[in-house]
Amino acid sequence: MSFKENLLTKIKIDKLANKVIASIGPAESGRKADKDAMRSLLEMSPYQYQKARDLDLYVEKVDQDRKKIFVLDNELPIYKTTIDDVAMRKSPLIKEMVKIRNIIKILKDSDVKLSRKDASVKAVQKECIDQLDLSFSESDIDEIAADGKASFERDYPDGVVECLELFAELLDYKPAPQAFQLSRHKIIGALTPKAGGEVFFGPMIIYSLIQGTLKHIEDRISSFDKTKIELIQQIAAGKQKAADEGPDVFDYLKNAVRKDV
């Protein structure tokens, strides 16, 4: 796959992992892990699906005898043992439960459990990403910028948003925090949290999903600075000039990546 395809895959992996982690609650909450999102993530991983008794397992070979085994249940555990051992511990038969040694294993699995819940999700996320070649050249960045410009000029919002997400990944830009959000706009930028709930946001990119306008604001603005936040709204509405506008924004993003490398 091309660098762009690999980076899009990484973004998808991160979104799936974040969705699963957001669905996980404490045991007493009664919340259920998002198994559909977790299954999609596992299908992108080195783990292979295998059914054992009533268990949905995803298995990665470690050595001849032991395997890493992800159990797709609400706990989301990863074990390092055999499939038969996991099946006995997680879904024991009556004849297995009459043995004291097995009862001990069923009640306490810390000897073979590597992780659970969000730690397991992050472990699978890392393995998925480790499969990708995320090295890139200037021509790869030029291609993304060119695709963004072409999408903007064709008034193709999905293409513009995709390229903005790619640059956000490359520059570690984040979605706008609450104080900077505008209805029906996609806003990304450099985010710096401060003490006392203050955040600094910027440089930032503002894309109107309705009007199709694209703006770059260079300033780094405090969430406590109401005057500057009003200026952002004025720029987004076209009443004040931005540092860059339209397809030139993709040139700014391209050059920002080059400076970071």
C-alpha cells in the first residue's frame, strides 16, 4: 500500500481503538464493551479468529505450545497460554470443574493473563500499527496536498476532510476544544493544555462544511481570550482575513510537515 493508504489505515485503527476504550466502563456500571468495533480492530491485527466452545477467540502464535489469545467478551482479556486452557478457564465443562486444580485456575487467571480492558485494546492497536510502513518522502506529502487542493477545487467535502485528517495525523493536530468549536465546521489545530482549565489552540485550520471555505489562522489563542475567539468567528465568516485561504492552506500544511521532519 502507498503511504497515504497506510496513514488512512492508521487513522482507522486509532478511531476503532478509541471507540472501544470509550465504551468500557467499570464492572459495576453494567456498560458493555463495543464488540463490533473491537472485532473490526482485531480483523486488522495479526490475530486469527478461532471458535472454542462458546468463545470467540483471536489467536496469535507465540511459540510451539503457547499462544497469545484475545477473548472477545466484555472483559477483553489477552492470555498467554493454550486454547484448551483458555476454554477451560472461561467456559468450563462440568467434568472439568470437579478437579481442585481446575477450580483454582478458573478462579484465578493472573498466571496466564497478560492484560484486560483498555490495556488489551491498546496492545492490539499497537500490533495493528506496527504492521504498517509509515515512512514517507516529500513526494508523499506533495501528493496529499495535491489531493486536498483538487478536492477543494472540485467542491468535494469528503476529500477535503480526508486530507485534513491526514495532515492532522502528521502534525499531531487535534479537534477544536469546546471554546473554539463552530457549528458545521471541521476545525483542527495544535492543542496545548495549561493549568486551571486553560488551553491554547493554534495554529488552526477551519473548514466550513456548508460554505466550503478553508482558512488557516496562525495565532496560538487562549481559551480564556474572548476577543481572539470572536476574531476566529469573524475570520470563519469571511469578515476578517486569514493567514491563508482556499487551496493555499494545503501548501501551508505541506510546508509545516516538512519543517517538523
